[in-house]
Amino acid sequence: MKRKQQIFLPDTIIDTYAAFPEAFYPNMKVLLKFCTTLLMTTVTIEQTFSVLKLLKTYLRSTMLETRLHGLAMIYIYRDLVLNIDVGIDEFGKSNRQLEERILFHYNGHGVPRPTANGEIWVFNKNFTQYIPLSLYDLQKWMSSPSIYVFDCSHAGVVLNLFVKFAEQIDKELEEARRNLAQTSFPSSSTNVHPAAQIAPLLPTSSPIHDILLGACSENELLPMNPELPADLFTSCLTTPIRIALRWYVLQKNISRLNPNIDQEMIDKIPGTVTDRKSMLGELNWIFTAVTDTIAWNSLPKDTFQRLFRQDLLVASLFRNFLLAERIMRSYGCHVCSRPTLPPMFEHRLWNAWDMALDLCLKQLPSVLKQTESGIREPVYEPSSFFADQLTAFSVWLGENSLLTTTVEKEQLKQPEQLPIVLQVLLSQSHRQRALDLLARFLDIGTWAVHLALSVGIFPYVLRLLQATSDDLRPYLVFIWAKILAVDRACQIDIIREKGHEYFISTLTDARSSNGVRALAAFNLTCLVDNYTKGQDELLPVMSRVLDILNTPTTYFHETSALFLWSTLFLGQAWRLNANACEKAVLIRAPDTLQSLLTTHDTPEVRAACAYALGTYLSSSTSGNELSERRSEQSKEAAIALIRCLHDGSPLVRQEVLVALHHFLNLFPQTTTTTTTTTTTTTTTATTNTSGTNITSNVNRTGSLLYKTVFDKVTEAIQTVASSDPSYEMVQLSEKILTNLQQPISTTFFHWCCSRFRVSNTITRDLGSGIAQQRGASYIEDENDFFARSNRYWRNHCIRSNPSRLADFQHMRETIFTNRISNATPLVLRLHPYENYLVVANSSGNLNFYEFDGSPRSKSILKVGSIGSTINTLDFINAHDRTLICVGTDTSAIRIFDESTQRLISSWIALYDQYTHIHSSHHHRSISNPTSTSQPKFVVDWNQQLCRIYTSSSNIDYISLWDVERERRLYTMDTGTSGGVYCLVSDSNGYCAAGMGDGTVRCFDTRSRENPIGISPSPTPLNRHSSIITLKSDINNRLLSISNMGQLRRWDTETGISAELPVPQTSQHISAADIHSTGNVLSLATANALQFKTCFGDLLFDIKNSKFAQTSCLSFHQYRPLLAVGFKDGSLSMFNGKTNSSTV
């Protein structure tokens, strides 16, 4: 049987319902039962009051019907049944005929004490006397779920016996279910199992879960004060504001601002509970906020959800119950309930409520005078309650928003004022400030979002999407971004209430900041994520999003977030949606994404383009025949994706690889055959690639059209599997080649969404939105700030005291000489600010050594693949969080985090020599038939420009990479057949290359289209020997050292070189380096380690035949330190200021 909702309706529910759409209003019925015969006495109650005086209070109670009927204007309920002194027969009959859920309100004043057998007293129809009604029978008549209010003396007895009978009925129902399950039902044509027929025969809910409210405990009588309503408990539940004012005035122990207020003035307080701008409405608004907040801070979360959030009317009833607890206790009555609630009458927020009442009563006389003079809307000073509570919430945010770790957030004490902040959202005067504070709170992270959802934020902010104020847009889109990032189920309600239109208007409003528009794009992306109805509703938005992506921009950084989420919106909008894919074909959306994939400076945007193309291609594999135009676009997309397999970002390459996998699955049989042909060496396998294997839903011509592209895609994936420096990329490509039909996906989209679940995204993502409006900025954690400040001061001290020539006089002294491994050190670097050095050896490892006192091994890091040799080693961001850049002879660059030793990024820097994909320059490889050595990979890291210059000894061009953008900017032809053996650059954009023919060539990289090459000197140094470095203390000067020890100084502006007077030697120089600040260079010869000035003057040398085995050496950037590696795996450290033992 269908049971509509039948609930007793307090007046405070009106204001709460104003925040919710009309669709949320339940259908209900109210049933009132009064047993209030005045002229009868009982043995349990002594008549000590005036019957005529008390009659007024009872008549006031019967006005409850009028008050409830006055609420019909907002369509909350259907019927109201009122029975005074009803007989037991009519009572049972009226209850049994109802199909709705019932709130049973028993108003029994003057009735006898409930019996020990569980009976309450009602009237006989024919005799004016009390007769018992069993609570057991009452529960049978009422069924469940129901709500009971017992406003009578000894109500605690009723609640205890009610629970006892409820447990008995629950056991009976369970036994009846077992018996019915064993009963044989008549067979039916539908072959329904007998157990399935039990549900219609038995109640679906047990009375054990019914809600009970009692006015007093077991041995207590109701108060009988002529100054109070006779049904004081009922008055608290129905008219809480007026009874709270009346009770407050009656208190003799409270000091009031205006003690001359009487009961008659209270009854004349102007306004209604529905009008927050009136005095009575404002008090009702404050009362709702206070009681909600007290309950939220005192009750367990599941209890609060059940009583204060699942049903709006039940929530209003329990708000008023908190007031009843406070008032009834002052007259010696302890209210009771099921479920049992902890005492909340002494919560400190009641003091704020009393203050609000006092400030209201202070102004009441002047307000009444205005009313008497005919003023309809009297002027009064609004309460400062909400402003004060917002200030308290702001203080809490200031104290706790700096906590960054998850553990710290979980240990946070929830903010007491959060429910009040939600109530303030209903006020236009405080709304913007409340939204700002709420946004800052949600920005703490997932913990805060879950807390806000549990307190009931959802319907409030959903209703605000109907607002038209532009000032609220930054706050609302940010708040919804935080909510949707955590709870994607909200998309159903947003689409139903047309809330997506708010985000569309924000996205397309050019007046909004790029950060705010990016948040709107994120919200729209969440609405189409795995939600077909959302995709269909937002299908027209695709064209408007594409217009944003086609907008020319030169400030990629400012629009990167907007482009990222606009691209991801397209990717999610047409994911597994044929209609959206066809619309994408019409508006040529894949063409726009292909252009952004190759030109945009932000790696995340390029990865998003690859992801979107991948979802477009995957949506084409649903079994439907592709149109000719869509097939052509798919082929073009695949070709564009192949070009990006050598992108500088592993994130982009991974998404490109997955997208190509989706392309291969467009024609599974053809793809399988093509892959077999590529990976098999037999002629038979090649023959099997004929058109006879074409899938049934693609014709022969379409398959042959794609055959060439399939071959290119397969070859490109095989190249990735054999040469990509990222281990994840190699694994993914091998997985694709092994089994093309298995589903492959990445976590890129979820990774992007996870950014909204962490802290401090306001300043990162809103740009000129919220952050600038409230002047906020990111504040570091105290420990991070101290560490950063310490590093800054340490680095400043080191840089301000550079090494001088005199500091190298004691360079003969060594710190240590130690054999570190069996592998030969190939490259070593000393950290410019920390006391450790990094050694790259011939086994492909990076060894970290601390050199304070005796050397200690710090850690070992495996780099590169088997067979590759490390050629270069550099520190990136050495002044802050150090990264280590490693280059191998396969032209692979890998960047590691020094603290975690995690691979941050990797790419092939000179991929032109491994693939057929060329730039506009026609580069060529240089081969030397007489040389058997591996080509040398050359790298120079420029910290000021965040660029990496790369080349090799067997090519004739230099490749320039932007590390921040993770993409190649362009290449520069060297103009000579000699390969590049060393590179160096400065902060002005100049780059110098030491060539294999002994010349030095300089380039001005500021001319992006055509870098200027400078040919310095017609007289070359010895071939394959040039080693150069920029002198930081001499402008426009280069110093080069040949393999025979010759020195030249070069002027980069004129290209003129001057050979320095250096004694001729026939000894080969195995390694050399120049100190950056000390004007000192070091050369390792066959029998000595020489130290010279930059003008060629010999300072001193260290004689030892071991130096003939020198494999590498390196100066410290600032200090007089030199590290030397030897072929036998040993390492020596020399310090110009130490007095340690000599080698």
C-alpha cells in the first residue's frame, strides 16, 4: 500500500523551505489528538489552579489548527485532521483508514498516569471518563515509519514502554517473515518464488525505528504556571520564537537591557517568520542557525543526518525540541526522546541566542510606537549575530588554513560556525562574505568538502545558481568546482535544475577572468563525465568551447587552465557518444586539437589534446560504420599524433600512445594483420595482410586506405618501445604491440581533476578572480618558509664570497682519495651549495657522495638502459630544490628529483637522427669511418633561461629545448661538417659550440626564425679537441683549451681569437676544466695535474703518474674545490683551504 507522508508541521519550517525548490516539498497529512477535558480530576494531579484562568491557555492551544492552516499558502501539506477529546473507537478507525505516514501528537493534560502495562488514557464515546489505550495497539494501527509526540505528565514511562512493545513487534514481524517464507503459495504462470510474495503481506518497516518525543521523564509532572501556555512542550514545538521570548522575559535571574517589556508587548512583535527583514522573521532565522549549529556540534554525524537533514520537517521539529529541552528544564522537566540525544541545553551558543533576544527586546518599544503611528515597516537595527559569527569563522580559517598535510587536516576540530555560514547564504547583505569564507574553507581540501556536504551545503548553493549577480560568479564556480571534484553525483541535480546554464554563461563571458572561466569549464566537464544526459544537454556548448580554443593568444600561461579544461570538456563530451562525435566532425573540432597538440606551450594542454583525440577515436570503435569524412579526420588525427611521439613531456607522449592504440582498434582485423606483418620476418606473414581479413563493418576500400597509416602507427610505436627513455612508455608500447584488443587507458583526466581536491587552489587557479578580490596570496607552511629562508641566506653567503686566485695556492692539499667502485667515473659534478658530489660511472649509475670530513656514500641511482653511456651531468635549480639532468649517448635526457630520486621527466633530444620526422632544416648525420668510438652527446643547461642546448659529435645542428614548456623551440644548423663536442651559453641568449674541426661558432638564439651564426676564426685549433666555457667575470669572452694544452680567448662580438702564450707540450690532455670565478683552470696530463691562470701562467702542478688515468675532473662553481675521477674507479678531492695530508 502506498503511504503518503503525514507530518505535524511547526511554524519554523516555512523559512527553511524557502531555500529549496518546490519539487522538494513533500506530500503530507497532519493529525492532532487532544485529550484535555478540564473539569475532571485524577488521583495523580491535585487541582491547585483556577480553571477559568487555565482555560485561556488551553484555548490558545486549540489555535494550533489555525496556525497550521495558515501555512497552506506554500503548498506543504494536504489535509489537517483535528480531534478534541476523541473516543477510542473513532481514534482507531481514523488511524486505520489512513495510508499516509503519520505524526501522532498526544496532548494529554490532566489524564491519569500511564499504566505499567503500557496504556495511555483517552475518552469513551458514550461516557465522560478515561479509558486505557494500549501502546501495542497504537503501534499496530499507526504502522511505521511514524513520529510520536507525547505532551503529558510521566511521558518517560510512555517512551520506555513504547520501545519495549516496538521490540516485541519487531520480533513478531521477523517470525512472521520466516513462517511466510516456508509457506507454500499457489503456483502462478509467472513462476515467482514464494519468498518474493512476502513483501506485500507484511509491513516493510518496524516501529523500532520510529521517532519519539516526550515532554518529561518518568516521575515528572507538566508545569502548571498560569503565565505559560498549558501545553508548554507543544508550544515550544510549534511557536518556538514567541514562547522563547515569553520565557526569556519571565526569567528573574537574567539582566536585560530593557526590563520594562511585558507579555502583551511580546505578542505585538511585528513581522512574520517568513520575512527575514522583519523583527520576528530575523529572530526565527537566527533561531534556525543556532539550533542547527548546536545539533551539528553535539550529535554524531549519522544522527545529525537522520534528524536534521534527511527530512526538512523532522529537522524543524528537532530544532524546536532543543528549545523545549532548555525551557522545560527551567521548570523541573527533563524532556526525553528516541533516539536518545545528549544534553544540549547548556551549549554556549544559547548565550548568543539570549543576546539576540535581548537586543530585539531593547528596540521593541520604539518599534511598537512606529507601528501604532501607522508605519507598516518600522525601522530597527538588525542583529549583528550573523556578522559576528562570520568573523569567528574567519578567525578559525586564519588559524587552520595553513595546515597542509592530510594527517593534520584529519585532526582538525570542525569549525563550530559552519552551519551558520550556510544560513547566511540566504541573506543578500552577507552573502558575498559568506561565499568567500565558504570558498576558503572548501579550499582546505577533501575533508572540508565532505564536512560541508554533511552539514547540508548542497541545496543552498544549488539555489544560488539562479542568481544573476556577477560579483558572486567567482565564488560560486569555485565552490562548485570543489564539490564536483569530490562528489560527482551532484551532476544529476544540477542538470535537472538547469544549473549548467550558469556555468555556460560564465565560460562564455569575456568579462570574467581566465581563471574563473577555467573553473566554469571544469564544472561543465564534470557534468558530462560518464553522464549521457549531461552530454546530451551540453551538446550545443561544443561549438562555443571550440571558439575559445580557436581564439588567438600570445599569453599561453594565462590561458593554459582555460584551454586545458575546454579541451577536456570536448574529450568527455564526445566520449562514447556517437551524436557528439558527429557534431565534432561538422565543426572540425579534431583539426583544432591537432593544431594545439603541436603548437601550444603548456604540456598539460598538449596532453589534454591527445586525450581528447583519443576519446574521439575510441568513440569510433562502437561498431557503427564510419562516414567518409570522419574516416579522413581519423587518419589525419593519427598522422598528427605520430609527430608528437617525441614530445618533450612524458605526459604528452603517454596520451599520444593511448590515442594511437584507439586508432589501431578502429579496424581490429586489419590492425592485427598489419602488426603481424611488421613483427614477422617471413614472407608468408606479409602475404596474409591482404584485404580478405577486413572486418565486416568496413569495406575493402576503407581498409586499404588505412593500411599505410596503420603501418606508420605500428612502426612509430615500435620505435617508442626500443628508444623511449621513460620506462612507463616502454611498458605501455610493448603492451599495445603484444595485445591490441586489450583496453588501455590512463589516469590523466583523474589526475587533472585531483588538483581541485587539494589546498591552495584559490590563488593558483582563480587568477584575477577570488584571490585578487580579497587580496589573498599563498602562505607557505612554517617549516617550508624556514627552510627556504635558510637556503636563500646560505646561497647568498656562498655567492658573495667567490673564490679568488690566492685561494688556490694550497690546492695541493687533498680532502680524500678513495676508490668508490669498480666502474670508471665518466662525469662528476659538485653541488654548488650542498656538501656532496654526484659521479656518473660506466655502469650507468649515479653515485652521491658527501665530502664533509671523510667521504660517505649517500645513495646510488640507476640511470639509462643497458648499453647506453652517460655523457653529461648538470644540476637544475640547485639554489632551491635540486634536480639532476643526465644525458646519455642515445641523446636521451632524464631529469631526476635529487631528494626522492624519482624520474621527473625524460625525452629524446635529438630524435631527428632516429626517425624520419624532420623540421624545416635538412639535417644530416656525420660519420667518421676511422673512428670506432660512440658519438658524444653534448648538453648545456642554462638556469637563467630554463633552456637546454643539445647536440652531438655526429650531427651538424644544435637543438634548443624549453624545459619549462617541455618542448623543442627550434634547431640551428652549425654550418660545418664537424660535429659538436661542447656547448656553452649565457643569459643573454648567446650560444657557443666547440666544433670537431677546432673552430668555435657562436649563435644569437634571440632571433627565433633565423639564429645568427658567427664564424670566429679562420685558424682552427686541433681537431676533435676544443673545450670551452664562458667567463662570468669577463664580458663577451670565451676560453678554449685544445687536447694538446693550447689556450685561446675568443671575442663573441667580433669573432677574433687570440692564442695565449702557453709552453708547447706533446702530452695529451685527458681532462680539463675552468673555475667559474677564480680565473683558474686545471689540466690532467700524463704525469701531473696542472693549475694555470686564465692567461696561461702556470701556478703549480701535482706530480703523479696516476693522473695519466684521469677520466674526468670538475671544479666547484664557487669554492676552491676540485674533484678528479680515475679509470680504476677511484676519486680524489682537492681543497685550496684545507691542511689535510697530501696524495
